[in-house]
Amino acid sequence: MGFVDYFRLPKRQWYWYRNDYLHIPPPAWPGDGVPAGLKLAADKTTLKSVDGTDDAQIIVTVVDADGQAISNSPPVTLTIESGPGEFPTGPSITFAPDSDIAIRDGMAAMEFRSYYAGRTVIRATSPGLKDATLEINSLGEPKYVAGKTRAVKARPYVRFTGTATGSAVLTLGRNNPTRASSEAAGHSARFANDGSATTFWQAEAGQGTAWLRVDLERFASVTQTRMIFPSAGNWRYKIEISEDGESGWRQLVNQSQTTEDGAERTDSVPSGATARGRFVRVTISGVPPGQPVGLAEFEVSGNLITQ
């Protein structure tokens, strides 16, 4: 909260330092006015990936009848009117001056991410003010199909009331960005951690060994892993962790010789393993007869690392 707020909007001191170092005058600060409508903008209107690694910052501004920004801060709601995508709270999010999801000086911002390709229409509303809309185009696979693609569920924000501790064991990995060695049509890597065992990632046909990588988006010390495969059978695999997702992979679990034949597997990480990292990779090396490499659900349990 020094130079930018929690929603990545520059604060006034950011403009002061920019002027002092680069001699770029700050903009005119918005003042009180009579709110008449809303204006929507984004730092980008095309997402080049739908694997969770690309997002857009959506910015809403309160304006007067002449379209000028003013500092009045009424509650404002962003809603995905059509198409794919989500905010941290699901298909909609509300900003309010007395909320942790704040609107200040007549402006608010939030990240938008999509796990399906397609055209999204976002609408901004506030009681008594003229609406605003914005379009975002997401590229890649899988495609969003209206009426068939599963709707995003609401995830209402709950204010944090406790004291964070590094010893709390958390479940991590759901809805985090994923990558895979390959993807069969209709079976994106995204399906391996979407919270539904009825959808699954599947590698391309003929690939005997394949991997899936999940970005936890934070550093953790992993204590346990849980997987659900598309069907019961003798699935064989190993699980590794890395700090950068590219090198330094350290083994957490080795079930490359297992005789287990259930669809669901839970593995504890040995106490002597170096389990600290951000990226977790599952490499599947053995599958039941006639089955392609695939994974329906994957999550890890562990402690967040705050230092």
C-alpha cells in the first residue's frame, strides 16, 4: 500500500515520484461531482492463453455527465454478462468504499482470467448510474460453448479475521494455472484441477509417459498429495516439486512401481524430502491396459512459506 493499492492502481505518491524522476506531470486529480455513469477499461483486451497464466486488469471509473472522472465512490458491480471467464469471486464482484474490495477516488480495479477461449462481455453497474460494457477476447483451447460449458460458481469473499500462521495445513492447487506435456482435444490440462472428477486432462494418443504441472502461485512446503484418475487401474507415477518450474526438480512421491489399482490415490511426502517449492509436477509413466495418460483431479496439502 505504498505506491500502488492492493488492486494494482497507482496511488498519488507514485505519480509524485514519476514526476520527480522522469518529469512527467501528474494527471489532474478527480474532485467531487455529480455521478452520472461508469467507464470501463482494461490493460489488455486479448488474453493469449486460457491456461491460467494470462489475465487482464479491469478498471472501472465513476464519471459525470461529461464523461469526466470524479472522486465520488458509490458501490459498483462488475458482472460477466456473456462468454467465459471469472473474477476472484466468480462471475461477479462488487466494490464498495467500506469494503475490503474497495473503490477509492471514484476508481476500482480487479483481475479477470479465463479458462476457455471466446468473447466475454463484462458489464459495470451502480444504482442510478449509466452502465458500461467491455469486451475481452480469449484465445486458445478449449472453446467456450454457451449453454454447454460449465458455469462458473460464485465464490463470495469472506473477510479474514484470524492471525495467519505458517503452521496451518492448507489444500492447494485447485483452479491454479496448469501446463502439460500434451493435451488431447477436449481434455485440457485445466480439467485436472477444476474441482470436478467428471472432467479430466488427457495426453495426446500414443504418449506413453506424460506430465502435468501445477503452479501453486505461492511457495509452500508440501506434506501430502491427492489424485483422482479417470478410471480405476494400475496407474504409476512420480510427483516432484520445483521453485521455478523449469529446473531443480525434487522428488516428493515415487509410485513408479506401485501395484495399487484404485482410481483415487493419496500419498504422504516422506519427512526427509525437500518439499519446498511453488511448482508441482506429476509424471505418469504407467497406465491401465488400453487407457491413455490422464488425470481427473490433483491437489496438494501443505504449509505456506512466508519468508
